[in-house]
Amino acid sequence: MNDKFDELAKNMAQSVTRRGALKKFGVGLAGIIFASLGLANGAKADPYSGPITCCVYACFGSGFGAVTKWVTHCVKDGSCPQRRSGCGLFGGYAVSDCSQCK
């Protein structure tokens, strides 16, 4: 265990040229800038401007015909398919983006 620590200390103590240090610093800084721009762009709203509908489906189990599971699905053309994953359409409601469909 001590040998690994000594090896790490030797590697960290190696001299680095000014040019090498500036290059690594520049690459790191550029990475931070690009990452922050990417995160900012990812937070923008969906550019889709048509009708968005949250479709609600009821899934029935065997036995007394009771609903065993509710499933929601977001569609961007405004029309809900009658069946999805073996479940029947219960209804739908308008939302401004798919993240509201829960």
C-alpha cells in the first residue's frame, strides 16, 4: 500500500512545463465552457408548436375486470391511439409539454 502512495507522490511531483500546464488548463476551461453551453441549450423548451396530448390508458387484469394499472403516453399530433400496450384508451388532456404527462 505504501508503494502505491509513493508512486503517486512521485508522479505528481514530476515537473510540468509551462506550455504543458497552460495547454491542460485551456482544455479544461474549454470543456467547462462547452459543458455549460450544452446544459443551457438542453434546458430549452421543446420547439414543437402543435397540439400535445397526454393520453391515459386503463389496463384491466383478469378476474373482476378492475383496472390494475394506469398508463400515460404523450403524443404530439393531438390524437390518442385507441389501444396501447394491451390497454384501452380512457381519455386525454392537453398539456404544454410532455414532461407534464404523468
